[in-house]
Amino acid sequence: MGPRGDAAALRSLPAVHELAARLDAPHVLAVTAARSAIDEYRAALLAGEPGGGNVEARARELLLTLEQPSLRRVINATGVILHTNLGRAPLAASARDAVARAAEGYTNLELDLESGERGSRHAHVERVLRELSWAEAAMVVNNGAGAVLLAAAALAGPGRAIVVARGQLVEIGGGFRIPEVIAQSGARLIEVGTTNRTHLSDYERALNVHDDVAAIMRVHQSNFRTVGFVEEVPVEALCELGVPVIDDIGSGWLAGGIAVDEPLITDSVAAGAALVCCSGDKLLGGPQAGLIVGRRETVAAARRHPLARALRIDKLSLAALEATLRLYRDPARALAEIPTLAMLAADESTLADRAERLATGIGERATVVRAAGKVGGGALPLLELEGPVVALDGDPDELARALRGSDPPVIARIVDGRVLLDPRTIDEAEVPLVIAALAG
């Protein structure tokens, strides 16, 4: 198209207010869709691309997108149980119900119903956390990183030091690095040992040389493992050194009945750690939260610290966490009802049956093969969850894009040039939705 054609096409574009008036939508949405559609066509014309098409039709397409909520439920077909990009742990039915109840109206979030006086939001989970962890006291904050930061600030802070093994100065994810967390707490970091080996004598030497040590921090290598010529000091030995120990165990493993290579909250408490920190939305299987359990006086110090208010948990997450923790009172019920645990423990026959039903419903393009999924979320990095999956023939990028565009979106993974659908992370109720997405 020549310059005159470009100019004519540009002049033919409607004004924003004119196009918005033809759209059946609230004014703000109509104007946004109209402006975006006109801007797209104008940019294409100025770039020398051929004109044509219907700017009003494009505005209506954009309007449909704008009317969709940004945060949407998706179907996780990746086989990664705790997929950080997908919100990590799905909640148990009782936890979802608890969130709905808390959202319906007012709650006794910080009210003692017996006395009528102001209460503590921590009270709603402290008792059950103490039962499950055997700790003297407990509190919760809004995430695991916040729990570690608060623990460091409460036990050390400005003018004091925290000792950490070099092999535990890790980056967990999203730029969350232990040295920077300690720096933000105001404490000074003292590194001991080497990357692969740290001995008890390294800690003892640091305590003898430095008189400002307020705590020792042990950090679990959640998202990686060091193997080979390695050594680290167990938390039991650290707790015998006479200095408070902050034990960041990462994933919040409470369950029995499943053999996994993760530290148990109860073991750290029994060892005598002053504060044990972990996440609520990893292996615990609850909402995003940071759990802190430990000695009565150290938990009280964390509660009193000014950071505790900045990091406090909201009522909806608190409701979900309480309901999730209550399930752990009956381990068999927790294993059956908490989705994270159920997916971890899923047996071969269940997965095979689900994979076959998916493949049959999808049709000729689907084949059942074997592949390995992951726990994800910075937990159990070496564990391979092998099992049956459904492989799809066709252009993998096009298929994955089409699945993301379905309603609800289906998120798959591509391995060796094929789209894989993993039944481990697809709920029973989602099987017909995945089939329908591919049929469309």
C-alpha cells in the first residue's frame, strides 16, 4: 500500500469514543478495548503492513479478554505437584470451605469470644500447631521467607551475629538469598566450614572467637542436594552448643506414612531448636504462609518484634491453614484429603486408569507412555515421580498454546518434541475438561 493508501486507511479509523459507543460494555472497558484495537491497526499501517480487517470486530475480541479475570483457575497437567507459577499447593476441600466461611462476613480474627477482649490471630492455629509439632509455642506469618527474616531479626538483629555454614548460604528462589535475609534483619553473618563440608568444630571455633553470636541458623537445601564428599552437622548437635538455633526446614513436612527425604518439623523441635521455620504451601499442602514454632520465650520475642505486624497473615490464609492443619490430626485423613499428599502417594493403577481414560477420550493423537514428574516448589529435587502420562502427536508449540487458550486453560509440558499430560496432577473432575479442551 502506498502513502496515499496509508493515509486514507488511517483517516478511516474511527475515533475512540465512536467505537466505544458501539460496544455493549461498561464505559471503562469499552474505551480500553476501542483504544487498543485502534492502536493496533494504526501501528500496523504505520509499519507498512496491509490494512483491512474489522477494527470493531477486533475491539470485541479484546473486550472478551478484558472481561476475563486476570487470576484464573487452570488445570495443571505438567506433573509438577507444587508448581510455583501455578500457585503451588491446591487446597483441601475443608480448607476451601473455611476460606468461603471467613470471606462471607466478619470473623473473630482478633477477638476472644469468651472474654470479649482483644485476642491474637495466632490463637486460631497455635494450639493445633503445638499439638502437631510438639513445640511450646507457635505463630504464623504471610510466607516462609518472612518467617526466616522475622526469626533472624527477633533472635539477633543489629549488633549481633548469626552463624551459618557456607554450604547453606543458598538461594531458594526469586532472589531469596540467606546472606541478604540476614543482612535485612540487621544481624552480621559469620560463615563457617566449606561449601561441601562443615564440622562441629567449625561452629565451636566461631563461638570461641566471636562474642556477639546470638544464634546459629541451619538452612535445609530445599531445591538442590550436595552429594559425594560432604558433611554437615545435625541439628541435634547444634542445639547442644548453648546458642539458640534457628532451623529453616523449608517445606514443612509433617506427614508420616510417606517416605521422603525431608526434615520433619517434630524432629527439629525435639532436638531443641529455638525457632523452626517452614512454608505452608509446599509439602504441608496448605496456603501461602510461614510457620514458626519453638520455645515459648523465643516465639514471644518474634511476636513482639515490629516486623511481625508487617508480615502478618490475612484472615483467608489463616482460615485455610487452620483447616489444613486440623486434617493432620488424623494422618490417614490428611493423606486422603490434602491434594499434595494424595498426589505424592498416588498408586500406579490409579494413574494408569486416569491416563487411559484421557487417551481414549482424546482419540488417535494420544498415546500412553511413561515419564517422570517432579514435586516442585523447591522440595525434594532428586525425587522422580515416574508413571504413565499421555503424549500428544502434533506441533507441540501449537498444541500447548491451544491448551493454554482453552477454558479453563490446560497447562502441559513439552518433552522431546511432544506435549505430555500427566494424570498425577490432573484431578478426577478435570479429566473431561482436558478431553473437551483437546476436542475443541
